[in-house]
Amino acid sequence: MKMKDIINGSLYVNKETNQVERVRSKANTQSVFTTVHGKDLKLVNAGSLKLASTIQVDKYMDESKGTAEMKPKIRLGLPPLPKVNV
């Protein structure tokens, strides 16, 4: 695939690994950074990518739901206020 046609955040199939990967950003004039389900960044030649089909995207998203449920829940925010006896 040509660099000008690649969109950050979109899903593509890596023809070398036959795996659906999300493009995170452009690395240089011929390569992009990709991830699979939010794991470590990987440098991939843009020519090795083709746009993922609807079926491939749906399968990837279903797999992502499974990995999201396995991650520990992180509670963000402030701790509760202390109780004051009035």
C-alpha cells in the first residue's frame, strides 16, 4: 500500500504475517508503526500492508473485547473524603 493512502488508527493486514494490525503513526517515508491489540509497537514496511476487510475488522474487534476484559481495572480519581462527626 502507498504511504499516502495509509490512515493512522485504521486496520490493515500485514501480508508478511497475515495478521490484522492497527497503524499508529508513520515512521519514515516507507514504514509505519503498528500494534496488535495495543501491544508493543512494530515497524512495518507500508508495501506489506493491505486494507483489512469488514470480516477481518469484526474479528479483530471481537478479539480486542476479550483482551480488554482480561486487563486489570484501574480506578482513576481522588480517594473518598474523610467522614467528619458533626
